[in-house]
Amino acid sequence: MIKNIRMKEVALGIDIGGTNTVFGFIDKEGICIAEGTLPTQKHADVNDYIDELFGLIHSVKHDLPYEIEIKGIGIGAPNASYYTGTIEDAANLRWKGSIPLVDLIKQRLDVPVYITNDANAAAMGEKVFGSARDMNHFMVITLGTGLGSGIFANGDVLHGHDGFAGEVGHMIVRKSGRECGCGRKGCLETYVSATGVKRSVYKLLARHNGDSELRDVPFNQLTAKMVAEAANRGDSVAKETFTYTATILGEVLANVVAVTSPEAIFLFGGLTKAGDILFEPVRETLEKNLLSIYKNKIRVLPSGLSDNAAVLGCAALVWNKM
Amino acid sequence: MIKNIRMKEVALGIDIGGTNTVFGFIDKEGICIAEGTLPTQKHADVNDYIDELFGLIHSVKHDLPYEIEIKGIGIGAPNASYYTGTIEDAANLRWKGSIPLVDLIKQRLDVPVYITNDANAAAMGEKVFGSARDMNHFMVITLGTGLGSGIFANGDVLHGHDGFAGEVGHMIVRKSGRECGCGRKGCLETYVSATGVKRSVYKLLARHNGDSELRDVPFNQLTAKMVAEAANRGDSVAKETFTYTATILGEVLANVVAVTSPEAIFLFGGLTKAGDILFEPVRETLEKNLLSIYKNKIRVLPSGLSDNAAVLGCAALVWNKM
């Protein structure tokens, strides 16, 4: 019985990204007590990947100075379906077709296992550990290579009938617009994302004549961070790029509000480090385009999660059920 | 005790439209056992309106050959908030400001009273009595003078944080587009509604040179029904009007699906009587514009409610709680 007193309850959060898989043991208060990482693309066979991942997990667990009890596992992964526990044809992963990830993981550790996409996990993280603890209707927009969205409605993540709700990044915002990785044209994420920012820089460099420090950077070396830094130094093309990006986001969010009417919209991910040059024009365009009944009600906020945000979100899938 | 055996349990549904208020006693199976109607605009004071309405309700109740027990009251009204029980600044009603309708009605009859807008009531009607009984994620689009929407998500009507979710008719679909009654431009309902159809006829009559029976009809006499009949007789402007209307609806629905991922979208209201000339191009455009993960999954269906649909929807607010 003495042993049990020293046993700490944790949730295992696993964030499967296109490049890295990060996992962590997260306690009830949202503290990450230990973590590890593995290149996602190392193994062509998903079983080899899971074997190495669980080898690492057991090794990290073994090195802890006290015993832990894993109450459940929460996974964030691209194209993951909450209902079926599968990953479906994820463009950025090596494993093609339908991968029954939840079943494969339960074979290694028989605890409750939940899976959803990374943006839904971020929304759950915001609810359980972040700035949305008192909210039942809100939205998280993740701005990374692409644009993801996690929608909280009626007090829970909105999965939709097939587990794939919340693909705001693939709302078509410009008919016959930019080519999207999904095979269509004009999707929101081709404009509003780290990649969208790069594309907009090149569009504006083509349109304008004036000087810009970005004229010396080839497309493949350009990063959204460089654009944000240039904007903060006063580079006019870089500044216009952020206004252009934020205006499109604000317009689309005004339309999404007319569907779900959230209390707040959280922006999350690398691009949000740009700060006010992104947030201010988003807020301004959103307000300007809102139907009157929604005006002056909806806050656009930075995520309340800081370090380990992705893994926290995954672990939140477990703690939310407890 | 013998009296109780003869007592039939009903919900009182009250549909408050811009022109008429219709009420009905609806039993558990969705049968309307008696109904009545009153011009909504007759009284400048909402208390006078409610007094006359309840006078009528008692009179209809008194005339029944058996006794009924009113288990609750469900109300559908423009700009109604489910949370506060109020009607807020409804453009089509005489009573301005915030009207505490639920409180005023509870003073006349102390039973549970629920209020929501007409499209949300239609969605609840579809769930309780219509074609969505087995669905937890679906959407109802009401096509009347304007365009309303009721969204069912996670097994309940999506009210949003303020009770005003589901204003799909006010998604902006054409920047600097048609003037809308809301004071903005380019809202979906300026294109997709009975009024939108009339406007599109005039746009196309201006653009084309060919004959059309609609060239003899002044704008103020034109109805969507006349356009549908002309289309079914082969009138090319009328046919193009429906294709144009349905294409815009299909494109927007593809974007809304990317937010909520419903199993089915029900079209409801007068305009749907046009039948295949409306439904077919909506289905076609929706499929063409959907992100691949949603393709061949989402049904576009006529409402499963026929007569008394609006009042049934209101009564469904009550039966859903029982």
C-alpha cells in the first residue's frame, strides 16, 4: 500500500507531427513531468514506429525518480478520426490508407486511448489547461505550415458526423485562387499560414517596385519569421503582407462566426509570434465584417498554452474524460 | 382519477412570423390536434398581443371534445435567444428593443417555455418528428423571404455562446455584392431566398437579350413561385436563375461543411417546392466544391416535415426535453 501512495497519475500525450513525434507525461495540473521525441518518418511500417515509440516511452518512464500510473493516452495526428481511431490518408505521413492507430496502441498498453487531429487537441488543451476553461463555445485556429481549426460547441469538441469537422483551412475564400495541397484552389490556408505568408510576399514583390529586404531572399529560404522580423523593422512589403494575411483571416472568421457564434477565437502556432502586426488587423477586419448582433462580443486572443502546447492538448483529451 | 385517463398530453407550439402567428397543440407523435392563427402585427404593445393570443389559445382548447394538459410551450420567433428568452430588435416585428417573451408568457401559463429562432425550431422539428431522428450532426436551411439555418451539432441545436449561432444567411459570399437588409453587402440571403431569386431574374433580364415570359412582370408582382413555374415551362432566364441560385448555395454549403461536417443538409420552405431545378444543381455544386474527405457522404434532402412544419418544430422544443 505504501507503493500506491508514491504513484503519480498522469496522462500520456503523443503529438504526431509531419517531422517529429513528441510525447510527454502530463499530470492533472497540466505539468509535463517528462518528455521524449522521435522522428515521425523514420519507419516505413507503422508497427516499427510504434515499437520504437513505446521503447522510448518505457525508458523515459523508467528513469523517473518515482512511479507513475498512465491513466490514458491522448494522440494528436493529421487526418485522425476521433470516432474510428484511425488516421486516414495523411498527406504528410509515410503510412498510407487507413491506419488503425488506436487499436495498435491499445495492443501495447491497455488503457483508454483517444485520438483526434492536432487542432482539435489544441482546442481541448485550451479548455482543460488554457484560457478557455470557462468557455463552452470557442474556436482555436492553428497557424503553422497550414491552417488547422478546432471548434468547441455545446461544451465539447465539434467532431461532426464523420470526425472531420473543423477544416476551416479548406474553406474556399478565393474562387480560382491559389493552388492548394488538397488539389483544389483558393483554400484559406493558401493565404493564411506560414506558407501563405511566403506566397503573399512574392505576390507583393511582383506587384510593387519599391525596395524590400525580402528581394534578396529566395522562396525556398524565406520563412514567416523572417517576414515578421522585416515587418517589425518597417519593411513595407513585409508589413503589407501581414495586413493582407490578417484581412483575409478576419473576413473568413466573420463568416465562421455566423455559423458557430463563439465567445472567443484563439490564434495558436508559430505565425502568432508576429504579435500585434497579425492580431490587430485580424480584430479590426473581423469587427468590420461581423453581422451587427455579433459586434463587440467576440475576443481574438493568443493561446493560453505556452510550452508543450501540442502535447498538453493531447493529454487534455484524457483528463477531460476523467 | 377517471378524468386523468381522458387527459391528453400536448405541447403548445407557437410560430411567430412577420405576418402571422400560428399556434397548435401537438401530441407526442407529432399530430396537430388543433390550431389557430393571429396577425402578428395587430398590436403595438406586446402585452396586448399576448393577451389576444392566449384568449384564442384558451378558446381553441375549450372547444376540444376532450381535456388536454399543456406540458410546455415552444416558440419560434425572429431574433429570439434561447438563453435569455428574449426577442432582440427583430426587424420584421413591431416590438422594438429587447422583449422578454418567455417571462411574459410564463405569467399567463406557468409551464416550461422554450424559445429559439424559426430555423432552429425547424431543425428541432426535423430531429424529433422529421427525417433526422437518427442524426446527431445535420443542418436545416430555411428558404423563405430570407435564408435561415438551424445547425444540429453534438446531438443538440448549436446556439453558440449568445444564442445567435446559425446565421448562415448572413455569411458574406460576394464582396461588395447585393445590399442586404442587415446593412451590409453580399450576404448569402440576398442571392439564395425567394427575394434573391427575384433579384437574380432582374439581373439576368438585364444581361440577356432573348425572350422571357418574365419580361412582362414588374418586380413588385414577381414571386419565386412564378419563376419556378416559368423554369418548368422551359423559360431560359427562369432556368438560369435557378442554376445561378443553386450554384451559390452549393458553393457556400461546401464551406459550411468544412466547419461542421454534417451528415445531411435539409432544405425547407417555399422555395424548395421548385424541386429538382433547385436540388440537383445544389447537390452537383456542393460535391464539386467539397474537400475530398467529405465527398459522397453528405445528403441534400427535402425536409421530412410537411404540414404545420413550423408549429411542429416549436412543439419539438418541448418534446425534446421530455
